[in-house]
Amino acid sequence: MEDEEILPEALPAPMVVEFTEEEFETPEIDDLSSAEPRQVMELPRAEPTPDGRARVVTVMNQKGGVGKTTTVINIATHLALHGVRVLVVDCDQQGNCATGLGIDKSRVVHTTRTLFTEPENAPACRHATAIPGLHLIVGERSLVGIEQELSTMLGRERCLIDGLEPLLQHYDLVLLDTAPSLGLVTINALVASDAVLVPVQTEFFALEGVAMLASTIREVRRRLNPKLGFDGVMMTMHAPTLLNSQVKSQLMETFGDLMIEPPIRRNIKLAEAPSEGVPIHIHAPESNGGHDYRLLAQNLAERWGFELE
């Protein structure tokens, strides 16, 4: 890109904790379910991306702790390592994307808040990471107060569109990481997006959570963004237990070809990677987590029409 030189370099964040736990291989068990076959849930599908513009995808689940940030970091990293130009926008006030990519948030001046409030400064919000072709707009706690600030603005649901617009021609994919809540920042992310990618944990409330999210997406489509749809549902924190296998079977029956495999297995290496400030593809590429995210990213690339190098 023409303005690559002006991007600030990534600054290493200090290691927070050192893990000593070892990873053990556990065999998968057959999917079991005593439930009757379910009718496939009809979810709105996302439309193709216009030529010459990045595909904007919100990674979202209104339930917390399902691996949204881990998913954003590792999908973005794998695609960037194979020639896809990726921008990650952290719309969560916790700002964990910066930690996971080794950037010290305390030294960042322009953040996602700038993107909302000063769209003319959007190019200066981007930060280079240690991964070539992967840039980050850092989220941090000032996003907490922006909800009230936006609430008084005309067209408050479309502020993020203005901030992203000058950047879309420079990337192939923009991934938005969101908080597990439906505030104005998350609504802005949905309004600015072409599609939603939903990580779900393979546990009991997974179907209920996606059904609630589907209702939200339909409402956003009806009122604010008629092109918004689903790109897929993916499974996280999967373990070879009877319950997890039953939930996986239920998800496959309910969402049909919207399900993206493989499920991401529980893996200590995925927990270690953020403490090192690197994605799993660098920290432990041959671990279960590295293997699963590599295959998942490849399947998503095919769905999105990206040719990987």
C-alpha cells in the first residue's frame, strides 16, 4: 500500500504470565444425540462484496467467553500470512486484540474511538503488527464513555461507516471484534458490516444464543442495514465429551451449510499465545489450536473468495 511507511511499528507488550501446563492429545468420540432431527434454521445469508472493496465482517455473539477475540486474531493472522490484506478493528473496550498481537495499548494515540468521532483521521488509527499485511485499530476503555456521547448524535448508528469508508479500498478483509453486549458500538459494527461470523461454544445454551442473535440481525436488516447477513457459525472450546458432541450434532442439524468446520478444540496453547503477544500460528502452529484455526481460516477464505498464496 502507498501509505505503508507511515504506519507506526508494533511495540512489544510485556509477558503477563508464564504457563507450564502441557497439552495432551485426546481422541474424538462419535457424535451422539438422542434428539429428533431438527429443521434447519433459516438465517439471512450475506450478499457478495462489491469489487474493489474490503469485505467487512463482524465477529459477534451476545454471550461472552466464546472465543471471539481469539478467533479474530487467528483468522486474521492466517489469512495475512497467505497474502490477504487484513484490518482488525477492535470495538471492545477491553482492547484484547492489541494484547494478543503484541501491541502496547498505553502508547497508542489514535484508537477505535477516533474512528467513531474523527473519521477524517481514520488512516492514522491503523497500527502495523508483527504480521505482514495485518493492521490493527486498537480498542480501549474510552469506548465505555462513547455510548453516551453517540446517543445525542444524529445518525448515531452510522458513525463507524464514515470512519471505515476511506480504508476499505486498501484491504481485502476487515474484521470487527465486538463486546458481548448490544450497545451502540456493536450496532454501529453491524450497520457497517456485510456479514456476521458467529463463534459458539459447544455447550447447552449455544442454540439459544444464536437464535437471540438471529433476531437481532433481522431487526438490524429491517431498520438499518438491509444487506447484512450471516457468513457462518463456527464452534469453539470443543472437547470430546458426550455433551459437546451432542451440541455439535444439534448445531450441524440446525444450521446446515452455514456451519464452518472444524470445531476449535480446547487447547492450552491457545491460552498461552496472548501472554506471549503472538497468534497461535507463531506460538504453536502444530498444536491442536494451530491446526484447527488453520483449517477454519482456509475454509473461510474459500467462502469469501480469497486465493491464498
